[in-house]
Amino acid sequence: MFQLLGSSIPLDNSVNRRFSSLTFIFSSGAEDFYTYIQVNEPPSGLVQSIPDYTNIENGKGIFSSRYIKKIEGGNFDSKCLDSLKNGRFTKNLRFI
């Protein structure tokens, strides 16, 4: 996670950053939903047509499920805060 933060947050020596809280977002779905998402991604090669995907018998469409859970207000303990301020991936981001 710290490596992702270090590569995603732009360096800016004119700001000091302060950690306030974490938000976790968990997203899950059935295998049919995953297949539908994969089939409908933009084409990456010369072929520009997207195949139809359906799991409905005698029809078109998708019947599946997905679930999203959001948990707000998570915190770091003192060791994680120290890693955020002084760790090798985030020490140059000026967390105070």
C-alpha cells in the first residue's frame, strides 16, 4: 500500500500532508459478472468487434450479482503512521 501511495501521489515540496483516515471499499461479483466485464473491455488488437455475452437462455442479457461494501473511518496505528512519514516509499511526500 505504501508503494502504491508513493507512486500515485505527486511530489510537491510546497505542501505538508496529514493523514486523517482510511476508507475501505470491498467489491465482489459472481463469475458471470466477471466474464461479462472481461468480454466487454475495449479491444486491444486489430479486431474491433466485441462479441455478445449472455447467460440467459433464449434471450440476451446477463443475470448475475455483485456486492459493494464501504467502511469509512479506519485509522493507522503509530507504526503505520511512522512508515507513512519515514518509510522508503513515502518519506518524500512530506507527511507530518
